[in-house]
Amino acid sequence: MNYATAKKMEPKGLLVSLRGQVSSLKNAEKRVAALILKSPEKIQNLTVAEAALQSQVSEATVIRFCRTLGFKGYQDLKYQLTRDLVLHIHAVVREDVIEGDSAEEVVQKVFSFNVQTLQETLEVLDAKALESAASKIEKAEKTLIIGVGTSAANVHDAHNKFFRLGLNCVAQSDAHLQLMEASLLSPHDVVLAITHSGRTRDPVETLAVARRVGAKTIAVTSNPRSPVTEHADLVLLTSSRETAFRSEALASRLAQMSIIDALYTLIRIRNRHRAVATEKKIEAVIGQKQIF
């Protein structure tokens, strides 16, 4: 059973998760998703026929959409949606940055958006999967960390954190080198792929190669139904949200970085003595770089 199929059995953070899955839906199903994301409160009072009419699709499409997300039917989806709204999981950003905003207004809106991104990621992130991922990285003979584009910065940030713990890890943001490194891995190794959309060819292909040679695979992505999840033993989900002042791919970097921080902290707690010894060696040489 792949990750996407397994997650359908336990919907969590419906609105947050749905935003990440939109790109993987069929065109007709995307119209149903758009209606829900635009006015989640209205859905609670709509029959399946009314939802179909407002989405400009058939009732069968609405039912198919519900089952695609892992629900038994429309009523099951409405129940989960009501639960999410009651728990304030959807927490909509009510004000976007607009032309003419003062510096203070921009700062407040940007910070509020970042806080919301982290909160939404917390809602969809599987704590058990995170713990399992930390365990695999901790025990791996080698961890290959990959990602391209806007995710590349967090690939190198993860490497910067993990090697300080005394772990054998490599960061690769070059498409060809990722594949080459993956082909040389063993069942004792791990690949950690960071990809916002989960649809970028390079990390998908690299994880597929890693799996063929028996390495463990972990993906950090916003879309639980994306191609990369088909090749991942574990998936760590992030929030997916877009605003007028920056794309969702850029906004997702904050959530990705927080997941990396959480992995780093879990591993450090379990290997405190080795981490401290490694950090002392690093501090001894870095201290020589300080002029004063």
C-alpha cells in the first residue's frame, strides 16, 4: 500500500491537505475543490445536488471527489469539514499585502502568514512518521538529501544541521548527481527528498532509483497524492498556501525548514553525547576564524 492510499483512510486537516492535492485532481474535481476552499462554511448547508450545481459538475463527480480524498461519501466529507471548522484548522489569512501598505502593515501580515503556515503544517504533519524518519536517518550509514529549485536551500540547510550531529550525509541539488548518488546506495542508506509540489521530475526519479536499490526513502512535500509519494516509505506533509505577495513554493520553505529542525532535534536528543563531541570539534576550529 502506498502512502497516498494509506492516508485516505484517515483524513486530517482537510482544508490544508486539500490545497496541496488540487494539482493532482482531475479538472472536474478541481472545480469541487475550488468551491470548498473558497467557501468552506457554505458546504455544510449544501446538498450534494446543490454542491454539484454550484461547482458546475455532476453529482457523480462530487461523490467521486469525496472518494478520491478517502471519504465514504458526501456526508462523510461534510462531517470532517465541520470538525475542521470548529477546531479552526482552516484559519484563513484575512488580509493580504496590498500596494500602499505601510512597513508596519507588511511586517504584521507577513509574520501572521508565516505563523499560519507553521500552524497548518502542524495540523497535517504525522508525528509518528516524523519520529520514524528521524530514526531511519539516525541509523543510516549514509543519508542523501535532495531537492531542486526553491527547495535546494533547505537541502543544504538540512545537511548543515545533520553533519553537526556526526551523521554521514550528502546534499545534492544537481539532477544528474542525485541520480548517480542514488544508484550507489545500499539498503543501509536513506534518501530525504524535499519537494514542495511533489511533482518535479528530478526528486521523483531519484527516489525511484533509491527504492530500486533498497534504500529507505523519505519525502517532505505539500501534496499527499503527488508522484513523489509513490516512491516514499515515509511522507512528511507541509502546508500549501499562496498569496499575492509570494508563491506557495517560496512560502513552503518555512514549513520545510521547521520539519528539518524537528528531525535535527529528535536525533540530537537521542544522540546527545555524540552530538556534543562533534560540536566541540567544530567549535574548536571555527573559533580560530574569529578575529576578536
